[in-house]
Amino acid sequence: MPEKQPYPLMTHCPLCHALYAQEDVKLVAQKEGVKLYHSACGSCGHGLLAYLLETHGGISSLGLVTDASGADALRLAQAKNIGSDECIQAHRLLTEHSRDLCRQWLDISGKLA
């Protein structure tokens, strides 16, 4: 039996305020008291990722408006965590090669050509 929509936390789109249909809210992942939901607004097309933390004292939530699809949310929920070494490597790359990176982005978009 499918899980019911987590009312009253995910009843409507935070951007256009349209009501979500029951099938627009999907459970993406769950671990000991924490659930990740994805919802897609049938009216404006925006998505919402919502973490719900259930404790003995109640429910806490955190929502993030996104353009990620439900499939994207599932793929990201199953992805390996990024470690500190990868973060440092990305920082160094951006610091040392940011000018080249910006030129490539501008060239790809046709603004530099």
C-alpha cells in the first residue's frame, strides 16, 4: 500500500500555491526517522525536495525548491557522498583555473565568439 502524502507539510507548491495531487508527492529515501520526499507541481512545473525528521517530540522539515526531477532526486539520494579531499581538489581547480573555466562557459554559450 503506498504511503499517504505527508500532510499538512506538503499540500501545496511554495511558489504558485497550487495544491499537489497525491501522486505528485513521492518518497525518495528513508533512514531511521528521516524521510526525503520529492514533489512536482502540476501547475508551474517546479519541484520540491523535503526532508522530514520524525522525533518523539514531533516533526521537523526542511524544503528546497529545485528543478530536479523525481528521477534526479532518486539518483542523488543514492549517490556516494563527496569527501573532503574532493572538495579541496574542486576548490583548488576553481581557484587556479577559474579564468579558463569562465572562458569555456562563455564560448559554449556563444557570447564570446
